[in-house]
Amino acid sequence: MATKTNSIFGGSDIKLSRRTFTKLTALGTAAALSGINSVSAYPEGLELFEEVTAAPAAATNKVKSICSFCSVGCGYTGVVEDGVWTKMEPWEDHPINLGGMCSKGTALANVTNSPRRLRYPMEKVGGTWRKISWDAALDKVANKLNEIRDTDGPDSVFFCGLVHGSNEEAYMFRKFAMLFGTNNIDHQARICHSTTVAGLLNTFGHGAMTNTVIAMQHAKCHFFFGSNAAEAHPVFMQKVFVAKERGAKIVVADPRFTRTAAMADKFVRFRPGSDIAFLYGLINVILENGWEDTEYVENRTYGFEYVKEAVKDYTPEVVERITWVPADDIREVASIIALNKPSNIIWSMGATQHSVGSQIIRASAILQCILGNQGEWGGGCVPIRGHCNVQGVTDMCVLSHFLPGYYGVTSEGSWDWYAKCFSDTPSTSGKITFDELKARFDTLNGESMMTKIGFAVSRWYEGVLKPEAEIDQPHNIKAVVLWGEATSSVTEMKREKEAMEKVDLVVIVDPFPTSASAMPDRSDGIILLPAATRQENSGSVTTTGREWQWRDTIIPPLYESKTDMWIFQELAKKLGFGDHFDYNSIEDVTREINLAVRPIGCQGQTPERMKRQKENYHTFDPWDGRAKGGPCDGEYWGLPWPCWTTDHPGTPILYNDKAPVMEGGHDFRAKWKYPDDEPNAGEEIVRGNLPPTGDGSGTIHWTYNYAKDPTGEVNEQALAEGNPPTGRGRAMLRVANTKWVDRVPKHREPIESPEPDLVATYPTYEDKKFYRVMTEFKTEQQRSIAENRHVNYPIVLTSGRQVEHHGGSAQTRNSDYLVQLQPEMYVEINPKVANDIGVKHWDFVWVKSARGQCKVRAYVTERVNEKTAFMPYHWAGVFEGQDYKDRYPTDGVELARGDSVNIIASPGYDEQTQMQETKVALCKIEKA
Amino acid sequence: MVNYKFVHDKERCIRCGGCFAACKQQNGVPEDISRINIVTIDEGKSGERHITMTCMHCNDPPCVRACPVKGISKREDGIVINDKDKCIGCEYCSWACPFGAPKYPDTGPAELRGIMDKCTFCVIPYEQTDEYGTSILRAPNPKCAGFCATKARLGGDASEITATYNERVAGRLVERQIGV
């Protein structure tokens, strides 16, 4: 907590603005001002303050910046007095949030000023934490990484995290791993929206939210399917309520009666893990009644007949059996979303974190296409992303299967492009050829590891624990670098803990020591590097709606903490590739991104344009996010990608073919690799009259070759011809990629299913080795049935967010305000369950699964039904009932600690992306 | 004449706690009390709603009449404030207040509750003076309303915030009457 106290007018904001909801009148302001100067204005109230004298004026600095919790992208103003960040003020005209922020956002200063911050680099030696210098710490880390690189190869290091970093830092992180010579780098999007990316990318062409938060106001219906936005993204609800007041319907389908559900016109409770069946039930009813948009389906989609075939068996009655939802409710929901258009389908982790996550997203996308919502103002697919820059970090591909801009790692062409970019960029002095880059990677059985997909963040520990022969890389992982990564957000935490105990070195780069420092039972070999918070450095961040905003530094890094950029630069120097990191400023990195990241159109978001928008925020209309006049005339707020050139206004609505491309218009991707069984698919899915520029090898490029054109001329040519460089294709209702087992979604039971009968009809996938590790699907599902888990663990456990905490909560569980609001971990159970086991509200209970147990409070509520229990996932610092408070560095013990739900979560993973299945596990609850 | 008021829109509040944290920060309110509380009605049941409870700065404040030491007063602009130098911590105001707005920290002598504190429309923080002993008086710009995530909490001149609220309610009425 800052110690600076208020002086007269300290922190008060009397700026008047035309759009402020709570604005003061001129009279009010005048009265307030005169109140200070003239005591007589308030004869009763102010007689106490006869001698009103001003304290010495503090040097007050106000900086506008962007919140670093969820992805809505709220703006705020930080008030810095005499160098101390004392207060925050609403950024009242910010086009997205209009000043509004949730408890986390308003506690940003409190978090940054927390006395529990990691103040200097620390090392655990002989069981005790001791302070070391930055130089010594970086030397130790670099020496160990180099040693592992020499003896075991670069793949024996796993890098993960950085989801709150700026686009620039994310790009640097991925570049760092590329030059280190490994694809073993991944971040939280893997366990957040990787299935969204896989699902949407393979349907539409881009794997992101198809509209913006601002566009929510235009909808006639909001269908929340796996999102509790009221708690996870509170400011998002501001826009939803505006739509509601204009007549929009709100429908919420969720296993739990959430705070979002409380505000809905219609709530439906369904069984966790039955999502696809539910969506297919809706599509079935829609087709039955002829509510589909025939013209849209005809003109803009491909493969509708496959969907028709797939959904015909999912009648409301069949779906009732699978989802536990009455058939009439399914009919009612279908009628609301079909008859109130345009409508949005909104999801978060509720839809993504399943063993069929990618398919749930596909089914959602198909629903929107059939209703003709895709590409409309007010309609579309709305995956709300979890962290402030998870969209940007995904775009910069801190992922083990992509390079920045979604260039696949398995293609040598991607690496060739980046070798060129690294050499040609004027931002750094380093030069590297493709062959030199390839030589930095290890080989396995004669093949370079460069083009092999690395471990996923959800499974990295298997690279440590599994025998070397069972993993697809030369040697086991020997060191892990957790760069702003919460270990408690990964399922199978017990295995992760074991892995953290087995590796030679754990490096934690974070503003707080975090629960990761306390989790592994080891006396040596942990190094903590104090990173600056996001409020202490700057860079661009991408909102969930693909809008780039410039996040400014409120105060310089406190204590000895350093910005991520500095740490990358110093480490790169010590590892021998510092010349690729000799940027003069963070803006230099942005310019390298503008040069290199082409597939998603990151050419228009220059530092200059972003900063110009920030200065002229008031010229943007909060209704559609577009500047009307002024220096940014015609631009959309945040230049949502794709933003093809420095003259392009940004694309607020993806796939909107009604607007000209230079006004933000867009279309479905045209370039797909067509399978053998559909040789003529190319001609059928392309729209317009683009000439084929194929190479004759079966891959037909019905589009422009813009993605590896460093000059940008191809973009210019496409725009001149009135086309997006991605071409004009159709939405793929059937996936083109034949590697997908289900090219059209179908319901499959979760790995741990409470319904063994349904498992027989809707079994999961065959076991599969991908992301370097064997993954059990059918084996684990059958094991669950063989062990009678549906009887021994009769309650379905699901997890989710609390509004007061965020992610692994290293920040929020260290904030006094937020801990006052939400002090302890709990499990929500139905009153019937509580009474049956003899537990009262707030008693301690054990929640047990086949993996382990958690000791938490019982929150007795009807939010959950008697077959379901809910636990928030933010908690750590207590492990199976044992408080680890003695294992943190002394000053860094987290203010609030609790047992982690991921100790007991399911070992299920998505068949496409290794997304973990956190939303369905079987558990039992016992009195503690 | 300006008259400062709050409006709470129960159709918009989602209990995000932004008002709570904003108030704590702006006014330096200690851990054991809060000037604003969010109360949930029918939690987990159909009709669940959240209400933020603070001083509503009544036009005819019962607390002013109840206070035996004339410590509470209503300013010309409508804001009701408490003089902590006069307050004796008798808690009569809390009996009188229909909203439970007056709060008492656990910091009094002999484990007694201390001097009353309540919402001042952000014009006076918890500590009424700064480190130089100067009385603090700020512009009436309540941070709970400014930061409200969904704009459920409106604070400002009564005529303006009621107009904003009217617009919203009109939208809802249209929906109900013509069943769009």
C-alpha cells in the first residue's frame, strides 16, 4: 500500500466529458471548487474546516494505461504523486470500458505496491532462500541452460508463460526459443483457448473472436454457452446490458446457475461435457423448423449436407437423455436464438476445456453459420479470452506448434521466413541464415527437431517423468523456465510437482515468488527472478476483440525488478545470440512484428498509429468504435487485426463481406489443402473470380501469396482489387484437414463420465501420441468405468473463475482489497449434498477424486444441483490440505492460500491441441 | 441547485466488487470496515440480484436528527458528512439509518467499536487530515460510480443520473410492452 496520503484535490478528477455517465454539472463543479476556497458556501458542513490551508503540492503525474487482468482491454488512469503510484482514476471516455473496471482492475495499484513482491533475485540453497545479485542469477541460469544445451540438447529445456506480456515481449520470447534451438515453448493459451483457435481456424480461417467487445451492443441475442462473463469478464457485461436494454435476449446454458445466468431471460442447466449434443439439439430444432438462413448457407458455407446428416439423430428427446436438459427447454432455446438475430454465441473455458474442446467450438461455429450470423455487426463467435494479452501472445505464437503469426513449425518455409526476418530487420544487428538456424536444433533419428512440434504446457511434465524412449525428443527435460506461469493452472498437478522436483533447475520469472516457488519439495535449484509488473513497462496488448492498445508505464520497476525485455536481452547476450536482441526500444520490436507477422495482418499497427489513437481516444464513437473525424478519422479503435497496411482502418468484424475491405470488410479464408476425396473442393469453396495460382501439386492457392512478401506489395494489390489478401472463400462446415478424426463434430463422452451407458454409444477417441507424448483417451475412459468411478465418485466436478481473482492469482491473492472480498478457497455444493454428508455452510470438507484430495470450505448453495460441484481454480499454496506457507521466501508468503482444484481434476486432453479437460471430473465430498 | 445522489441499477449490478476496491483505494478505508457493501438477494436462485449499500445522502437524513452531538450534517450540495472530531461512537445513527450505512471500526479503546465512518461521496477520505494536519476536502466525484464495471452504480447530480437511468428503464419498458 502506498504511504503517500491525499492532499487537497489529490486524485480528484473534475474533467468534464460529453459521454461520462456520472458527469458533474458545471454548477456542481463550481460549487465544489468554491467549497474549497470559501468556507461560507457550506455553513453547516464546513464550519469544521475553518483553516483550510493547502499542503505542499505534490508532483502529480497522470498516466493512461490498459488493465492487465482479463482481455476486455479496459483503460484506466494511474495517479502518480512524487513518484509513488497512489491512486487510480476512471478513464471515462475509453471506447471499450467508459471508465468501468472490476475489483481486480481497481486493485491494480494495490497489487503493484504489494509488500509481498519479489524484491531481488533469490536462490534456494540448502533449503533456505537467499538473496543473490542479478549478475550472479543470470550467470547461473545461462550457464545451466548452456550446459544442458551441450550435454542433452536444447530440447531438454522447457520455456512457458508470459501470457500477460506485451506483443513485443511475446515475440521476443518465441524468438528467444527459436534461437536457443527448441520448440519446447508454450503458454497459457494452450490451456485457455487452444481449442478455439483450432476450431475456428479450421472453419473460418482465423482462430480468434470474430467481432469486438464494442460490437456486443449491436446484438439481438446473446447466447452464453460456457461463459460466466459476469465474473470472468465483468466489463463485457456492460455492453451486453446495453444490448439488453435495446431489446436483446440473453440466454445462458451452463451446468451452474452463474451470476451471468441470474441476469438472463432464459437459463438452462446441462450436464458438464455434453456440449456438442446440446448444440446439435439446437441445430436439429432449427433445421426442423426451417429457421436456417438458406441464402447464407448456400453462398458462404461449404459442406452443409454433412452437418445435416450429422445432426439428424440428435432430436430433442435424444439430447435430453445425454444432456439432462428437458426437450422443451432445448426447443425454447433454439427458438430464441434463431428468431432474435443477429445473435452472438459467447464462450470461455466452459466450452474449450474438454477432451472434445475443438469439436465443441466447431459445433458453435457451425450453428452461427447456419443462422447466418457470422460476419454481421452484432453476430458471430465470441470466445472471450482470459488474460490481458492472451490474444496477442497467441498471435505471437508462444506455442510449440506455431511461429509468430501462425506459421506452422512443421514447415521449413516458416523457418526460412524467420531467418530472413531476423536478418533483414533494421531493429537488430544480428544475421542468421536458415542453415545456421537449423544447426541450432538437435536431431532425432536423423531428422531435425526444428520442424517437430514441442511439448504443450499441459503436458510438459511428461517430458521429465516419462522414460526417454517414450517421448519424441532426444533426452528428458532437465530445466523448466516458468515466465509468469501459474503452476496451479495445469491439471495433474501432482505429476507436475513431481517433475518440478526431478528437473535440475527451476527458473521462475515473476513479480511475486508465486506458489510455484513453494510447490516442489526441493532444497536447491530454484532461482527466482523479479520481473516488473505490467504496470511498470510498456508495449502493445491485444484485446479479446483483436484490438491493439498501447499499454504505458505507470511507474518504473519497483525494487530490483526488471522488465522482461531487459531480462531477455541480458540472457540472450549470455547465451550467445545477443545481437538478435539489441533493440533500442520496445517500439523497435513492434516494427519487427509489423515486418514479420503477415498471415493475420499486423502491418498497420505501428507504434505511431497506436499512440496516436491513445491520444485521440475521445474521437472514437463508443457505439461502433470508429473515429469520426480528427487525426484518426475512419480508423477503428485498436486497429483490430487484420490491419493490412498503414492506411487500413482495421477489421472489427471478421468475415463481413458487406463492407469494402478498406472500410473493414473481410471474408472467409480461401486457401485450404483439399483432401483426396474432394479433388474439386477448391473450385466449390472459392468465391469471386480470383485466378488459381497453384503449384500443381494438389495444393490450390485460390488466394494471394501475401504471407511471405516482405515488401507488402501483394497486400496493396489485393486491396486495390477489393479483396482481402486471404481471398474470398467459404466457411468450412466440414474440416478440410483429413487428420481430424471427426471432420464434422459428434458427441463423445468426457474421459471421466458419470454415464457409462452413454460411453458405450459415444466413446472417446483412440489413444494418440502427439505433442511428443502418448495420451490416453480410450484407455483412461475405460479405466474410469472399470474402477467404477461413476459409483465411487458420484458428483461431477467442474471449475471456473471468481471475479476477485485471476488465473493462478499470484497477483490477486496478494492484494489486501481482493483478499478481503474473497479470502478462502471453497467448493460449491448443493444443500441436499451438504445435508446428506452432515456439513454446514463454511465447514471444511475433503473433495476427493481418483487423483487426490483437497481440503476446502463448503459453500452451500443452489447454484449447483445435487449432481454437480464447483470449485474456483485460482487457489494454490495449500497442497492436499497441507499449508506450504513455510516454503515461500519469507517476505513473499501469499496473503491468501488455498488448495488447488487441479490436484483432483481429470486427466483428459483435447484430441487436437492437448487442451486439458478441467470442466468434467468425478469426485466425492466428505466431511473433514 | 445541484443535489448529489446515487442510483443503483439492480438490473446491471453483477457484484464484481469494483466499487468496493475503488472506495478502499480512494478513501484509504481500513480492512475491518467498508463504506460500501454489496448484498446479494436470493443467491443461486432465480431472481438473484445484487444491491450496493452505502450512504444514500438522504434529503432528510434521519442520522442528522439522531446524532446527539450534532456531528452529522448535510451540505448545501446534498452530501451528508460526519465530523469525526465530534463523533462519540454512540451508534445512534446506525439505528436511524435505513440502509445500514454508518460503520464502526474495531479500533476503539477497550475493544469497543470506534468512531463512525461512512460514504462521503469521496469528498473526505477515512483519515480526515493529511500528514500536514490539513483537512482534506475533494471534489464530489465518487469512484465507486466512476469505476463501476457495468455502470450499475450512478453517482452525480440527481437530475442527470436520473435522466440516464430513465433512458435505460424506458428501453426495458419498450421490451416488455411490445414484446420485441
